[in-house]
Amino acid sequence: MNIKPRLSCGYVPMHSCTGACVWKRRTKEVHKLGLFGAKRTRRRIRDDGSLIVLDKVSKSYETGAPALNGVNLRVKKGEFVFIVGDSGSGKSTLIKLLLRELLPTSGTILVNGQNVAHLKRRQIPKYRRKLGIVFQDFRLLKDRNVYENVAFAQRVIQVPTREIRRNVPAILATVGLAGKYKAKPKQLSGGEQQRVALARALINKPPILLADEPTGNLDPKNSWEIMKLLEKINEGGTTILVVTHNREIVNEMKKRVVTMKKGVIVSDEEQGGYIDEN
């Protein structure tokens, strides 16, 4: 007796050509109804305004304790969030997972409703273009001037030259570098180089900006200028995550503060401060 397998929803897969079409159509119907869970989960996330979601995310390497262990985090559109913690707490791993430089060992990461782990290799560059990223060491092209460093981010996505000529001066004015467009990176101070990196990260108007220790190589004065600039950008609607060790800035700015220790979130406070976990 030939017994066909049956789904939990009651559908029986067909094997003829016509049946295959019915199977495909019915599978789509099942997904729309949420019987497989995918659409239902995405709808719930969208409804609560979450732009970034980590659901029970863990990341383990071959040696040592897990870098992340069952992390749950939700960031809504327009939030400004500090991620703090000692070295080895999992902050950098979290950023790398959001950038899709790493894959989680378990759990789910959704960015703007998109499951990051499901991205195909060819889709990753396009996904990253929707994220602005600023690093501690600036990562500027040393052989190009300020204008070309910023314009590079638009040329990669084939923005017309006419638009680049309009967009680059505008974003340089926003970060206070309108008069430095011809300068090479070596001719700039650390604070100015970070402003160039910030302009490059923002030129394509990403909904999310990730800043990994953006003030780590700056003196206090330039650190505050960069943070005030980030605050201004956030007021324009950009969602911002800042990984930092700068206790003074975190305590003074009174933003949401997520504290990590040994791969887990130990504190998540609105208008929080830097917690000493020692």
C-alpha cells in the first residue's frame, strides 16, 4: 500500500507535473498562513517596531567559552544604543554578526525583517550597503583625498557622477569638513579622519549605523565632537549602535545602555550608565 507523507497542516505532497504545481501553490499558502512559523515571527517583530532582533543568539568558537551565549536583544527604529562591557564580553562578536562577517552557532538574527543567516554569499555586499559602519582605526584609503574617500561608497553602488558631485559636498558640510575635501588622510587630525569615515558611512543614507569604538583613538575634545555629531544624526532618524569603553561619554549622554559580560547581557537600561562589573 502506497501511503503518501502528510504535512502537519493536512496537505499531501503530489508527484505528477500538475501535482507539483499544486504542491508549490499550497506550500506558499501554508507560509502565508504562518503554519511554518516564518511569516508569523516576522509580523510580530515588525509590529513592535524592532529594526534589529537577536533571538537566543549564541556564537561559539573551536576553543574557549562561547563569545555569545543565548543573547536576546531588540533595537527599535530611531534608537541610540550604547553596547558596553570589558574586553572579551562579546561586543565585537555582536557587531561582526550584524555585519554578517560571522554566522551564529544558534539563534536568529533579523535586521529590518531579514534573516541575516539566510543571506547567500552574493547577497552579502548588497546587505552591508544598507548599514553604515565606523571603526576605531578609520580605515580610509590613504592614497585618495577626502572627497574621493567619501565618493567611493557611492561609486560602488553606481550612483551617477552628477549625484555624487552633489551628495559628497553636502555630507562633508554635515560633518564639518566642507573645506577639507582636497586633503589626504595623513594631512588630517584623528578627529577629522573619523569625520571622513562617518561621512563615508552616511553618504548612502543607511537606516542603521554601527560604530565600533569610534572614539577609541581620539582625545576627549574630539571624542565629544564625534558623539555630538552621532547624536545629531540619530535625531534625523538613523538607528545607532555604539560599542565603546568611554565611561564618561556613556554616563553623560544618558542613552539606552546594554551591558555585556562573558557573552551575555547583564543589564539593559533606558537612560542608563556605565556599570562596573568587576
